[in-house]
Amino acid sequence: MKAAQSVDRRERVLLVGVSLRRPSRAKPADPSIVSRDSLDELEELAQSAGAKIEGSLLQVRDSFDPATLVGRGKLDEIRAEAESRRVPLVIVDHDLTPVQLRNMEKGTGCRVIDRTQLILDIFATHARTREGQLQVELAQLNYLLPRLTGRGEDLSRLGGGIGTRGPGEQKLETDRRRIRDRVRKIKDAIETVRRQRTTRRRARQAVPLGMIAFVGYTNAGKSTLFNALTHAGVLTSSKMFATLDPTIRAIQLPSRRRVLLSDTVGFLRDLPPDLIAAFRATLEEVQEAALILHVTDISNPHHAEQDAEVLKVLRELGVADRPRLHVLNKIDRLSEEEIASLRRSNGHGRDNVCTSATTGEGLAELLARIDSAMPVDPLVRLRLRMPVSDGRHLSQVQARGRVLHSEVVNGHFLLEAELPESAARRLREFVMD
């Protein structure tokens, strides 16, 4: 018997991108090129949601049609393309109003979802902790509330398919009052989780361990880099938004100071404000960080635009002026000539570090740069005199710091050591002038 052929069960989709023409006086980039880049990103998102891309259409307009976004003529073209490719789902690279959504579904004869709903669907797939699931559900309900008319059946989790992984088993979308009640309950539950997180954070702050937050565009390699530094075993994936739930691990720096690293959700251009608000508890780790590691996929041809989006979100979080190291990751994907050019040009910014989380290249330099940049519990150099018999304090020096020089004189150790300030305070009685 022939082996049964595997069946591709991915949902077939058609992508639609829309962009506005810009005035030529400022000589901006070609809008079709800009939209094509955005459409490529939408394709990555759709694939992360489990879609099979059957085709894509791109339109450049002078203004968006308030009724259909794309206009009647383009709507007919989308319908014909969907019918010819037998595609049941159209994904639009734009946020749709409830009116536009209904009119596009009616005009194309297909189910239609927009960029925000696609992102929410990916989030619903990847959220693992109770906190993450609550945050996703809250964002979904806030998004769905004004879009209930005529869509009740699709929005149940029983419907299946991309964009229909709804917020619960009950058909909450058919009753606005019940949805609002559920939203209130979720907000209360998230607030409880937030208070618990705040309590844990205060407990951590009682010990002088500085927090370092990883930020960056989605799929920049943050989780791979996090694992390389901490051996935490955090899920890594080429899919976008593989990390939603924050993970915190302690590591020891070359100076023997201990710090906490936090892996956070990836950023994305035009990330919906409701989504940023929903993941407030996750992003609080960024707001509490003493040092931010901005991780960039330097092999991505659009890394400059991605960095601009990350800085935009950092400004929205009010941490744009926080001490920051820029980690240029994935240099293993560059040619030797590109790496050499990057290292030559890297002199313009002392806050840049080149790394490859996959091969380990640059990780030692990164740890050393973190050590020197970390503003919490700074290193101090001391000269100490302690009895040879005082093994307890001597072991503290060796465990928490680095002994640079030592000698025995008249039954005492004379030490020159480098220690975190918190450890140095406990050794005041032994400090020499």
C-alpha cells in the first residue's frame, strides 16, 4: 500500500494591502514599495497564525474609501481573485471600521479580518500563562464589541479558523451587556495579577539586583539571546510573537554582580494601542528596568525601520531616556564583508554590541558591556585589612567580588578588591584609608 499523503490543513488566505500616495515634494519612498514591505510582514504574521498564502493584491490610492476602504472596483477584483483561488478568508493589511468590515465581507463573499484581528489571533494561540490569556481575552473583547452585528456565529471558539479563536466557549458576542460584564471581571483579575506582580517586584527590589529588560521588534532573536545568556529554555521560534509571557532569570556578570534579565513581548509597527494597554503588566518590566537591551535583527534589510518602531513604543512607555545598549544580533547571517563593514562603522556608537545568539559570538563582550553600563549597585574598589582567622568575611569578598591583590602582613590579609557597593557596605570595619 502506498503511504498516505499528508494533507495540508492550513487555511487558504488572500492578502490585501492598501497604501496612500504621498506628496512628491518631500521625495518620499515609493508608496508601492512601502506597502509591499508591509504586505511581506503581513505574510509572516499570517503564516505564524497557520495560514497558507494563496496570493496577494496591492492597491495605492489617493484616499481610503470610508465605506469599503478599497473602493467598489477593487472589491470586485478581490472577489474574483478569491473565487478563482477558492479562498475563504481575506486578510487586509489595515485596521477596518465596523462598516468597512461588513461591506468588504458582503462585497467579496468571503470572511474578512484586518491586521489587528490577525495579531490578536496569534496572541490567543501563543499565550500560555493565566495572565497572558486574560490579557489577550480583554484585548479581543474590546476589539469585538463594536463589531458584533452579523458576526455572532463566526466569533465563537467553535467556529474554527484564523481570526475566529474567540475569547470564550460561551457566545458572549451576542449579548453586549454580558461582554461588558466579562470585561469588568477580566480587568479585576488582571489587576489582581498586577498587584501580585508588584509585590514580587518589591521583594526583588529589597535585594539590590538590577533589572535588565530585553526589547526589540518581533522575531529579532530576543528569546534566543535570552536563552544563550541564562540557559532558561524559553520557547524560541521563527514565528512572530512566539514570546508573550514575561520570563525573568538571574545571571552573574563578570564582576560577580547578580542581575535579573526579563524577556518581553516583541514590538511591531502600528501595534494597536489597546494591545499595548492590555499587556501593561508585561511591559511594566520594561518600565521598571534599570537598563534596556534593544535587540535588532541586523540581517533584516528593514532593521532601521524596525528600530524606529521600537523607539516609538519606548517613548510611549516613557522610558526612551533609560540607559540602553543596542544589541546588533544575528551577525552569523551576514557575510564576512558585511561583518567587517559593520564593525568598522560600529565606532560611531559606543552603545552598540554585535552578537550572534546562535553561535555565541559577542556574548562575552555583551556581558562585559552590561557590567559597565549597569547603574544599579555599582562596583567600588577597596583596600581591606582583615584577620587571617576571619574566614567568613574573606569568603564574602571572594564570593561577591574580585580580589585584585592580596598579601599577609602580621596575621592580617591586606586585600585590594572590586565589590558591588551593597557588599562593600557590609565590610566597612575592614576598609583601610
